[in-house]
Amino acid sequence: MTTTQTRRDTLKVSLGAGGAFVLGFTLAGKAGAQGLAAANAAPGKLNTYVTIAPDGIVSIIAKNPEVGQGIKTSLPMLIAEELDVDWSKVRTVQAIADQATYGSQLVGGSTAIPQHWQSLRRVGATARAMMIAAAAEEWKCPPGECATDAGQVIHARTNRKVTYGSLCTKAACITPPDPASVQLKASKDFKIIGRPTPQVDTAAIVTGQPLFGIDFKVPGMLYATYLKAPVFGAKVASADLAAAKAVKGVRDAFILDGSENVNDLMNGALAPGVAVVADSWWTAQQARAKLNVQWAAHPTSRSSSEGFLAQAQTMSRGAPLRTELKAGDPDPALASAAKTVEAAYHYPFISHANLEPQNCTASYKDGKVEIWSPSQYPEPAKAVVARQLGITARDVTINMVRGGGGFGRRLVNDSVVEAAAISKQVGAPVKVLFSREDEMKHDFYRAAGYHFLKGGVDSGGKITAWKNHFVSFGKNGAYSTAANISRTEFPARFVPNYQLDVSMIDGGIPTGFLRAPISNGVAFITQSFIDELAVAAGQDPMAFRLKMLDVPAAQTPGYDSARAIATIRKVAEMSNWGRRMPARSGLGMAFHFAHSGYFAQVAEVKVAANGDLDIVKVWSVCDVGRQIINPLGADNQVEGSILDGISHALYQKITVKDGAVQQASFGDYPLLRINKAPAIENHYILSDNNPTGLGEPALPPVIPAVTNAIFAATGKRIRTLPIDTAQLKA
């Protein structure tokens, strides 16, 4: 094997098995600014991104987990584009979870594209440069005379061509160039980037091939179900293990002692519970029903949704826990405003409701454990599993398996630690699979929030003051996971007299990141209240927003109001904003900036006299930079986000009574059905900015766009989610 190593062992090329050309980088996946050649890369750790076989087949590593967002397709597209190969000859290979080699392997926050837009293109461009150098050496011509196309090097002057596959041996002897020095393509020359491309797993998915965590099997595998208390963190007082073990096919039943601390659970720690292990999952479920578990007392058993609302209302009338941000002097500004509005808004806890329930397969043997998981963030699971099993993180191997939806739920690795703990106890490979009831009652929920607002406008119709007393969830002054609000969250910095106050309820409910975290609730609040202020000012809601955004750029670093304005103007044009609407029909508008994406949306609704709501159409305009990597994937993400947001608005609500979640299935926690889905029209504004992600920022504005449209149609303001259509009756 020939190996050339340069640049502090950060870039390696070799001739692999079967004569394949293999190009790798150490820690190449490290985020954005640190680039490909990370100084702290571990010597010898090879991240094999590109393998070119003699037959021309190109294998490209997909470094991040795939949970339906299409990253297993779009990231390899970046490499393949700059490598200049035929996409039909590209094969993607899912990486294992290995942060030391691949850098961060996280699905969340729509971060993959902004982190890798430059670095992964340089991977492909480096490999292309080496193919050109190998051909030029063979032809004894300057590399500058050579071009590439579809996996070939071409010498136009002599009409010579050679395939990458036939150059493998020679290219493996070429000293790799500095990736920072290679020339990247201009967008006008793209042949793969910007083309609608089906996900690489689509054919396997539609033909029912076993790709997902729920499908995964290993020889000798047993099935486990893990029963946890209705009250989060409550321990087992007693359980009839003998009754469960008496069921035919049951291998074992036992109690596991986990943490009572909800904060520990949010970090993936094992919850207390009872495991039942059997030859089949159904058998385990049948035996579980015979456990007759008695649960120990837990302080959270006093919690309820009604109690949370009462606490929030009481807190709103008193002094806040703290003031997060104060600009100007809101109280005098409100007192002198031409018009003022006061309103209380509320959004509930909601569940992720993944179609594929949580699952994990683990095999513990001889002090080591191998895991197959659809986790969105596998690296932290290694440390949690190691602590639980009393081994080192080096002895934990995690294989990334495709997930059937994530939306932030799989950022918490509870199923991983459960499977590992149960496998160690029984001494065999075990698959843990949640039932739908487990999934719904033991989620890490989008935190509920209560907002008590006061706003004022001057005689010219401009907002002069804004106060928000935000009651959220947390303990000892620290927010629960994703229950916070940023100090710079819009409209901070856009209102001269602005104040954000915060109080907290210690509810004992585990919270987590849900698609467009924080923004998925806050956008409903801000964009609805802006509409209320526009009405008070006697202004058109679009014109009112444009006036609000008209502030000096230096005043709002990190927020480009010109990009927001462009999306608003375009969506108004697309929807024919301002047109006369039939009775009990209306248009509503909202915009939001989240995850580096600027989105504006208009919804059209019809409201029947009996209150039935029909969302007719949604127009959506976004600015996520200069390039849409995969238009097919982009449309799927935007449309999926909009439909997801409509589900939030119309149906979804988690309620708590006596410390336990009341919803148990899609019967009492419905998702949007196809007959209720609106028509959706997308438009992408291409701006001179690096591309960013699309998995999340399209969701937040659709909720207030719908509720503002309801007001336009009926004159009834929606301040609480989900929408109670009984209140919309004529």
C-alpha cells in the first residue's frame, strides 16, 4: 500500500483493497471555521471520505445521522459535485459514531449545511485535483491543460480521456494539495448541487427494506420492554416479577434503579423502571401487563396543567424572577402611547410524536458494548452508557442507524442507556422498543410557555413600547432544556422601549428540543401580538411589519432586516396580499428568523359558521443563502415544516394531571390528516450569503400566519394553542 502523508497527518491518501483510491482527512467533519486541517486531530485517525474503485464507483462517507432530513444525500452531494463525478455512480456509506475521527456528528439546529458547505466541497475538490495531477503526470502535460467531467480527466488539445478508476494507482502516489488552496467550482458550473435529487435510501424505503432502527436485528437478539413510572423519575416500590416471568417466552424480568432527578433524565440518564426480556416484543408486552408495579412517591405527582396555568397567572401579577433585557423606559412609553394593547398568550407542552418510536439494540460482552441506534447525537450517549455500565467510553461503540423521524426527540439517548443496561443484565443482545404509549408518556416535551404582554403605538402607527412577562419552566433560576427565550429574540432591538421579564415554574416535566426549538412557540406570540398592535394602530399588517423592521443595521447585529423585508414583500406579491376576501375568509401574515433562515408566510383560511376551519393555502418565501443544495429535499423540508406547524396549531397538546401525562396515542394526540392539508407554494430568494439549513426555520411563522388569518376572517383573536374551533362559531 502506498501512503503519502502531509500537513500534520490531517490529510491522507492510500491505495486500498482491490486497488481503490482512498482519500481521508483526520477530523475533517469539524465544524466550519476550523476547517479540514484541525490542529488537534489525533495522529493516525483516518476519516475516509472518498473511495474511488477501479470500476469508477465512488463511495462517499455520510458523517451525520440520518432521520429523514436528507443529510445522507445532501452532504455527499457537496463532495461529489467538486469531485466532478456522475451521481449515478456514487454510493453513500453511513459512518459510525466516532467524534475523534469525524468531528461533531449531530443532527439538530439545521447546522449541517452551514458547517460543511465549504469544508466538504474542499474534500471533493482535493480528490479531483489529485486525479488531474495523476493524469497530467501520465500524459506529461501541465495540470492546467486538463479538465474533468463525470469521473474522467480530459485533455482537450489531444482529445485524450482517462477515467478516475484507471488512475487509482497513480493518484494514490500523488502528494495531496493543501485543501485550502484548491479551486472550488462557480455555481454556474454545478451539475449535482442545485439539481432535484431523491434521497439515496428512497428505493429501499418504498420497497420495505430494513433500514431503520426498528428493523435492526443481530443473531441471538432478545426483545425488551421497559416500564417507567407515570410520574417522571418515580422509583419502583414493588413489582410482581414472578407473574411476568411465568409468561411463556419470557427470559427475565427485573428492576433497574435509575435517577429520580428530572434534569438527569434530560441528559439521557437511566430512569427507574422494570425491564421484561422475551423472545418477542409482543411477549414482553404481554408479560409487562402482569407486573402490577407500585410506584414510590415523588414530588412531581403534585404537578398539573391547571396548576401551571394558575401559577403563571399569579406570577404575572407580581414581580418577575429577573429582567432578562431592558432597553429604554417602557412604562412611561406605554403611559404616553396613543394606543395600548394588553394580552395573555399561552402555548402547551407538545410531544415530538415520531412515527418510528424510540428504539435501540445493544450487545454487551466482556466489558464492552456495541450499540445500533437512530440517535441524533450519539457521542454523549457513550459517556452516559459508560457511567451506567461501569466501563470506559472507549469500550462503547455506536453504529448510526437511520431514524424514522427525529424532530429533536432523538437528541436524548434514553433508549440507548436502557438497551445497554438491560443487555448487560441478561448477557445477550437486546432490542428495546417503546410502545406508542411509552413514546407519548415519556417524551422530552416542547416546554409550555405563558406570555403576558403590553404594547404601545404612537399616533403615526409605530410601536413605541413592548413588555413581556414570560413565565417558563426551570429550577433555581435555570431554565429547563429549551424553555428559554433569547435576550435578542425579535422584537428586541426593534422597539425603542423594550423589556423582557422572566419567572419560572418548577414543574418536574422533562423538556427538550423540538423542531425549531423555542421559535416554534415564541413566533406565535410575537407575530400574533404584532398583528394586535397593527389593528390598534389602524395599519395594514404588512405595512406595519415593514415599518417595524426599518431600523439601522448597526442596531441589530446578527439580524439582517433587509433580508426579512425582502421575504415579506415577495410573499405579499405571491399571495396577492390586500385583495378583498369573501365573508369569513381571511389572509394572515407572519415572518420569523430562526436557524439562520429568514421566512415569511401568508395563510388563507375559511371559517364556516359552525366553526369548522379550512386552511386553504400557505405561501412561503425563504432566504437561506445563495444556494439550494437539493431543491427536492428543500421542498420536502419546507412543506413538512409547514404541515408540522399546522398540526401544532390545530391539534397538539400534552396535559399533565397528578404529575402524569394524559395523552397516550394518536387517538388523543392527532396529527394533521391529508384531507386537512393546504396547498403550499414555495419560493426561495437567493441572497449573497452562505447557504444554511432548512429543516426547521419554515415551521414557526405558519402558526401565527394561520391564527392571524382567523382574526381577519372572523374578528376573533387566538391567544391559546391549540386552536379551539368551538370559539370560531358565528
